[in-house]
Amino acid sequence: MSKPDKSLSDEDRVLWNLVARSTKPLKGKRAVDIPEPAPASMEEAMESIASKPSVSPAARPKQIVSHSLDRPTHEKLAKGRLPIEGRVDLHGMSQAQAYSLLLSFLHRAHAGGVRYVLVITGKGSSSGGEGVLRRAVPAWLSTAPFRPLVSSHDHAARNHGGAGALYVRLRRQSPKSP
């Protein structure tokens, strides 16, 4: 018989953090700093982004972060010389459905050692508007829940869906210590 898993689920961890924030330390004891948990859902991520005060561009630290694939890698993926080891199709889903499916898909792919995946967002409505998922997915890939998983991403080549799809390079798994 194996021992039960004593690690907290994400929902339990969020609940625990809420309870821990509402408590007061005993007399003579210092309060323990509890770090802000990463948003668990798309709604929480959007709320946290919207609630942060805007900082003037002059006061904002300069960060040069490139999330696009390098040209040789992009060309190898486009020509089929690098294998696309997984793909997920988000067509016809709401943002909430697409967000949770994409996050769980990328977690499974990363855990499985997959390096390159194709995320199909679709191009959007035929009435000339740009698709909601087409705009949202690249922004999601830069948020805290995706950062430990995603190394870089870029629009796919025409034969893989063009502007309606993204190549995503997943980070390598860190070596496991004994």
C-alpha cells in the first residue's frame, strides 16, 4: 500500500493562502510574509493585470524580452526538419475554455519532455475582425502560469496554419535531484 500524496492541490493552496491572509499573529509574534500566488485562471490573470496601477514609460524598467523563435528554428519547423511533437486546436472555444485547455496541454507536454508544439487558434471571424484567441494566446504565453513552461513562440508557417497558429518551444525540464 502506498503512502497518500500529501501535497496540496492548486485549489487547496489558494484556499489556504486566503485563510492565512485573514489571520492575525499572536501577541509578541511577527507576521509571516505570504507570497502572492500566481493566478490560477484566465479571469484571475486578467483581473490582476487590470488592477495593477499603470506606470509611466519613463519610470518602467527597460526589459528586452524576446519571445519569438530564432529564424533557423522557425525555418526548420516550417520545412518539417524539426518535429512538431504535439498540437492543440482551440477553434470555437471561449477564452476561459481555451485558457484552461492550453495550460493543461502545455503542462502535460512539458512533463512528457516535448520540445515543440503547434497551437491552433484560428484566424477569427470572416467579417474582417481579428480573432479573439489569435490576439489573446500570445499574451497568455507571457503570463506567470505559462512562463515556467514556454521558452518562446512565433506565428506558424503557412503550411501549418499561418497567422491562425503558433509554434511554441517549451523549456527543457530541469534535471531531477535525488
